[in-house]
Amino acid sequence: MARLLFLAHRLPYPPNKGDKVRSYHLLRHLAARHEVHVGTFVDDPEDEAHVPTLARDCASLFAPRLHPLRARAASLAALLDGRALTLRYYQHAAMARWVRRTVAERRIEAVVVFCSSMAQYAEGLGLPTLVDFVDVDSAKWAQFATDRGGPLAWLYRREGRRLLDYERRVAAAARRSYFVTERETELFRSLAPECAGAVDAMSNGVDAEFFAPEPARASPYPAGAPAIAFTGAMDYWPNVDAVVWFAQEALPALRAAHPGLRLHVVGRSPAPAVRALAGDAVNVTGTVPDVRPYLQHADVVVAPLRLARGIQNKVLEAMAMARPVVAATGCGSTIGAADGREIVLAADAPAFVHEVGALLADPARASALGAAGRQRVLADYAWSANLARIDDHLAAALAGRAA
């Protein structure tokens, strides 16, 4: 058992959105084997109530409030010093003091960083560090820039360049770095060839016992009305873009062929653009106590994400619930499931209309697709197996420090 410092940019509990699902399971994996001291931020007032629950799983926990509006304003100072805005956003004097004190008092032996923005607190500690980048965030900002014009496009391109410079420095200093898919790993190797030998893919997982169909689970949908579901945090821009695009470009044609069909957008904190969709064609639920009924009883689950990177937990969860999933080619292809047998991929709006419509018209095929998708999840996406990749690297880092 080692004494570890775990740094995450967002409270890793409850596991109710993509990055928190991964950070929560990574923390649980480490805490089952080591003494783990956690430094993280509470950026959602609703998460404050969950701090005591998380504290029970940690040797110690420091979780100050991070106020998004203040952090955004403060991050603009990075325009003057040439840094990435993301780093300035998460710069926090109390966190830096807590890290230094914890390393000294608790005799920390190694650091595990979740998200590159938290690596700034591991600098200068002289400790072996493992970094879970999850995605190549710099590439995400560059992608955002292509969908914007004027000053925002310039700002996003700048952020992509500055953040890539920092990601390269972090990976070069780390003992090992991880990305969520082989595709993201290869992308980073191409952007940072000097780090190619020290980066690995560490896939996401899904709790297939929790996300399992249950015959007694009641449907939240009106009887007799076809239902398409999209789940996710609805203040996250790639999710907002996905549902707005799908509602405008694909849903009208689907409703013309399937009267009464509704798109159910299920997730916390819907942005104004999402709330504006609510009406006869779209049901915007906001926060729900349990997403599983909405997945289990959907006729089709869609993931029309055009901007997101890596493996999407929402896709894995829907597949684990044995539901037929139609996903955008860019995000669905990262799953490794067979197109047409375990998942259906769609490249554009006409393809979504065709594929979703075909599944709505053929319930037997939809059921078979969902069952095959669950089997794929059971075979490839157990958290324990995927996160075990970090154990050998951590042991080697600790051994090297001891030597």
C-alpha cells in the first residue's frame, strides 16, 4: 500500500457525468489498494452535499468551491502571460498550499493526476507522477474553433496551441500518461512524438450490473408513443450541439414517418438552447433521479455527437441497458463494436433518419441489436480490467523512487 496524492479538476462524486464517471472509478480503484489523499474542486453547488460521502473513501480530502464565473474572469489574465486559459481557470492558491502541506505531512510517494489542468499542482514536487489526460483537450479546442468565427475562433485556436504546449510538457515529465482510446493515444503521439513511448490507452468502463435491464422497472414515457432518448449533462457544449442539431436536422423527417414520436433529452442543467427545444417534438427533463428507466424503455437511443472526443459513457450505458444505439460515426466508432450488429453508426442527418427509422420499424432487429450491444460491453468494458493498466506503471514508479 502506497501513499498517493490524487488530483482531479472536478469532485469525482456522484458519477453523474462523463468525466466524473471515469474519475470516480479511477479513484475507487486506487483507494482499494492504497492510501489516497484527494485534492479536487466543487464547481457545482449541488455537489457540495456529496463531499462527506466522498470523504469516507479517502484518507483525506480537500475540496474548495470553484466559482465558474469568477474562474472564467480570472482566466483572462492568461492572455497577458501567454499561458493557456484552462490553467489559469484552475489556478487556486489554497489548493497549492494544501498540496504542498499534504505531500510533506503525509509523506506522499506518488501523484495521480486526472485532467491536464491539475498537473500544475504536481510540478516541482519531485514525485513520480501518472497523468490521465482522458482526451487530447487541445485538439478539442482546435475543433471548437472550426465551428466559430471572429474573436471566439481566434481565442479557441490560441487555447488549442497553448494547451498542447502544456500537455507536451506534462507528458514529458510524467512517468506514464493515459488517454481513453487508442485513437486519442495515437493522435497525441503524432502531436508529441517525443512522448510516444510513455503514453498508453486506458479505456472507460461501465457498471454493467447497475446498468442492466430490469423487467419490473416502470416506463417514464407515455404509452403508445415512440421514444428516442439522448442522455448527458446538458450544459456541456458538445451535448448541446448534438441535440440541437438532431432536433433540427433529423427529428422532423422522423416524426413525419412516425407520428407521435418524441425526442427525450435527459440530463442535468439544460442550456437555454436545449430548453428552447421543449415542445410537442422534444421533452427536456432536466435532472432525473435515475436515468435507467429512460434508457431501458427508449425505442432507440441516439448519440449524434459531432464535437465530443473519446469513448462516450452515455453510449456504453445505453448498450449495457441492451438498447439499440445509433451514434455519430466519430464517437461511435471508438467503442469497437460491430457496426450494424452491436451499434449503428450514422455519418450525417439523412443517415440518422434512415437508421433510426429502420429500427423503429423493426422492433425485432432493434432488440437483437441491443442484446448484442450489451454482450460487447460485458466483454470489453469492465472497469476493473481496464483500470488495472495503471497498477503496473504505478508499481514501477514507486519502485524506481525507492531505488
